[in-house]
Amino acid sequence: MRLFEYEAKEIFRRFGILVPNGAIAGSPDEVDSAVRKVGLPVAIKAQVLVGGRGKAGGIKFADSLEEAVEKAKELMSEKIMGHRVRRILIEEKLDIRHEYYLGVTIDQLSGKPVVVFSKEGGVDVETVTEERPEALISKHVSLSRGLFQFEARDICQQLGLDGAFLLKVSSILHRLYSVFDQYDAMIAEINPLVETNEDKIYAVDAMLEVDDNSLFRHSDIKLDLSRRVEDEIKREATKRRLSYVKLKGDIGVIGSGAGLTMTTIDLIKDFGGEPANFLETGGAITEQLMERAVELMLRDKRLRALLINLYGGINPMPAAAKGIVRAYERLRPKIPILVKLVGNQQEEAWSRLESAGIPVVKEIQTEVAVKKLMSTLGR
Amino acid sequence: MRLMCILVNEKTRIIVQGITGGVGSIQTKLMLDYGSKIVAGVTPGKGGTTVHGVPVYDTVKAAVSEHPADASILFVPAPFIKDATVEAIDSDIKLLVIITEHIPVHDTAYIREQTEFVGARAIGPTTPGIICPGKTKIGIMPANVFMEGNVGIISRSGTLLYEIAGNLTLAGIGQSACVGIGADPVVGTDMMDILRLFEEDEHTKLVAIVGEIGGVQEEEAAKFIRKMTKPVVAYVAGRVASPGERMGHAGAIILRGRGTAQSKIDVLRNAGVRIANRPSDVVGLVKTCLQC
């Protein structure tokens, strides 16, 4: 789960990382008092969970109160890369001398945290990797040992920093690693890290993505899906730990296991159809979960058909079948539903589905199910 | 002794951590039915009971002092998995098969580091486990889609592994071993490690890779495949899937454009791998390669 900038900054601040003076406005009416609190000139920043916000026009500046109110109104009436702007962060505008980049993430291959520090930060930091690799350093960290202060200093020294400045930056790097470590972060990032003309160093932007699977041990983070997830079906799916991605087509897909579900989508496209979504159940199917998944799919008015592709290894197939039947009998969908289901206790599951009048594909090949669905649709 | 299977064989002695839970208990029964040598189970607080005839202990240490074990399969809930794996590692168990899903990535990374320190190996998490058809299964896969033979399969997806193995079995092509490595951001054992074991295993004539988008497992595996003597075929899922929201700059800086289905397919093909466009195409490619 990615936090909003202002939420991430609150955490960074608690860990001793300097952030610009700021205040949140939830409506244009609140901008006035926020600006008075912060002091002019100000930066006006849309709080949306997308990358490339600056380039998409989500950050504006103002020298007067009137200008600030007007620009805040503009931002709140717009969508930034498809996301509604519900809150605005008003911040003091800094006198910037130089922008750096600091980030900590997990290197998926080695399974180790990796610290990345670039002497050139800002919106184009990724091109630094290709064009000026000497301006950038990355270092793997042992998760059980942690990052020592001296290691942070070593990293800064390798990029040519020294003296008081080295000490300041390395201390921010060390603190950022602590945030990463204590918040189970997938990524903790400061871009840009700004050096001002007054020799101060600020985290001007803050990105913190906390691992969804770790939320059980971070009670201070409020999930609050209504503010984070725009799409209603995705929001309901996320609540039930179903993983959902909306696509552009009209054939709904439910699958057990990400690989099988992706394959189903690939094959639909291969046979000339357009998948409407990716919805994956994981390995904890119950009758209720399956009923809910089917119900969620049927809320999507774009659907012309629904394909359900399940495998019984760890998942109980009779319970899955019961759930599908319950949703089917309750909602009486007008679109065709086809179920491909194989694995443990498949016979019992098949007979439940067939007695309810739901067509079943018993072959192991997903291709067979997709072809059958396409011919049902006359495509 | 001639190695008949990678990682495990019919003699591998297994403990089940989390044996008394709903899933742990059912899957223990299915593994016993398959002939897997389960010697003990562990659930803290349930010591002294039995599950399908398997004695249950409160601690791993107590279990292995009565029943020496080579491997552990874990059905422990995610919040307790870090504790349970380190407990097994401390009892000198060298192979951990972690079935549990939704484990925090930091915990998996920690577990991986601990196994590296002591020369143990974790498979998973979110894995269907390992099956050596006809010999043993340390996992949750439905046994009926597998048969004994000489194709090794490595899969990041559980259910897609069943589909592809099932396709091969229907065509009369058996498997030497099938290993699900899991598709979490961090996994205990990489695709490349399993490829190396298959390359050394005289029983395996060909390796099939079942990949999917995300991470760089396939790209790294391709480096090793260039040096392999055995043929490799692959299917990669997720050509249509959208890349999803970017994971900040640090992720992009490290990945440098890798991780998409197309990138994986290109890199594998350049390493000499035959690519199946559909899961059922794997059968034809395997048949051709086994004859060459």
C-alpha cells in the first residue's frame, strides 16, 4: 500500500528527516488557513497516488494568497492521470541549490535491501542510470545486520561528499533505511532530496509503499481503501484479498493462481476476445469468497461473458462450486458463464455446477474453455 | 547412490509444521496417500496428539530428537512463519518448503538470508512445493496430473504448473521432478538454482520453465541456460497484463526495462530456449526436443 505524500512525510519527520513546513487542505475553503500557517510563497501539491505527478501538472506554485486559492481550486477540479484530487498539500517554497535522490528498496533477485543514492535527483533520475552512471551508487544491505551509520557514510564518501555535508546526508540515508526497515517498506524514497541556499537538507517529496502483507503489524497505518482505491470493484476485491486489475474488454475472468489467470487472459486475447479484468482468488477459496467474487464480476456492466478457471490443489473445489452456484441462483445473470475446473474432488464440483445448469469444461487445457466461450459468443 | 530426483527422493524424511490446521491436516493425508515419508508434525500447544497417525510435537527440536528429518513443509500462518522457519533452521533441517501465502517480503528476505548463512534451502513462499512423481511429494499439488518420466519442470505459478504437467502427462510424457519456486517479489530459491540441479541430474533429459511477468528470475536463468547441455522449453504468462503501477524510481533503476513478458521471452529465446505461445504448445516442443 502506497502512502500519500503527506502521510509518508509525517513518518519521515518522526524519524528525524527534515521536511518542508506544510499543511493539508481537504477543500478549497481550507487553503486560506493552510497558506497563512505555512507562509508565502508556497508550493501546492495534489495528493494522488501516481508517479510522474509533477510532469502531469499536479504541482503548482503561488506568490500570493489569492493565487494559491485559485490554483488549489484548479487542481481540485482536475484529475491527475485519472485520479481525483481529494487533498492538497500546501508547503513552503524552498530556495533550492541542488537536488539529490535517495531510495531504499528490495532487490528481488538477491532478496536484499538495496540503497540507491544519486548526486543528480529530480524528475529525470532514471536517465542518470544510463547517461551518467558515475553520479549514482547502489549498495546491498544485510537485512538481519541492518545498515550501520558508517556504511551510510561510506556510500556518501564514494560519491565524493565530505565534511559536515557528508555527515548530514549520511544521517538522512541512515534514517531512511530505518523507515524502510521498521515499516516493512517495498520502497522508501526521497526525490528530490534538496540542498537549500541556507545549507539545509530537506525531503521535498516522500514516497513510502508499505507491504500489504505486513499491515497486521502496523496498526498505525490506516488502510482506508475508500481514499486509496478509485475503482469500486477493485476496492471491494482488495477488501477480500482478491487481486483485481481492470482491463479494457468485455470478458470477465476469475482464476485461481496468478499464473493461470494471466494465461487465461492471454488466451482470450489470442482467440480474438478482449478480457475485461484479471481477478485472482489465491489459495484460500471458501464458498463465501467464491460467491462474492462472482457477484463482484457481475456488477461490471461491461461484461458479455464470464470465464471461471479453477484448480484444486490447496483450494477446495466443492466449496468453490457451491459458491458459484449460490451467486448464480441468487443473481440469475443474463450473460453466459463457463467454468473450467480440475483437481481434487473435481467430480463432486462438476455435478454441483451441472445440476444448477452451469456449463463446465472438464479438460485440463484452458485453450478448450476459451475456444468454447468464444464460440458461445459467436466470435 | 544414483540420484533419481532433485532435492528430495522417496527416502526424504519430512516434518509438517502447522499439521493440525485445516489445510495442514488435509494435505498431510494427501501426502501420506502418495507415499511421502512424513515422520512427525509440529504445532505449538498440540504436542502429544496425532494427525492421520502422525505424532505431533510442540517444538521442532522435540520432533526431530525422536524422528530425524531432512525436510519441513510449512502451513504456518503468515504472521508466525518467520519464527517457524528459523526454528526449523536451528534444528538443522536443510530443506524448507513454505506453502503459506501473504508473507511479508521483509520476512521472506530475512528467511532467505538465514538459509544462506547455514547452507539450508527454502522453496517458496506461496509455492505448491516439490513433487517427484512416483516417489514423493512435499507439497499441495493434485497428484493425478503428474507421472514419472524425465522432464524437469520449474514453475513460478502453482496452478499453471498443474496445467502444463497435466498436458504433458496426457500426452504420455512424464516428469522427473516439478518444483514450484513461487512468484512473490522475493523467493527462497531462484529458478537458476533449480536449473543447475536439473542439469546435474542424470534422470532429467529436458527442462520446462513456466514463467510469468514481474521480477527478473527468467532473465537471470537465461544466463545459466546458455551454458547448459540439456534442452530447455519455456512458457511465459502475462503478455496481455498491464505492467501495473510503477514501483518508484529505485525499482526502475535496478530493473532497467526488464520484467515484462516480452523481455523474458526475448532473453530466453536468445539463450536458445524454445518458446511455447500457449500452454498446450509445450507438449509439441518437448516431443521435438526429446527426439533431438
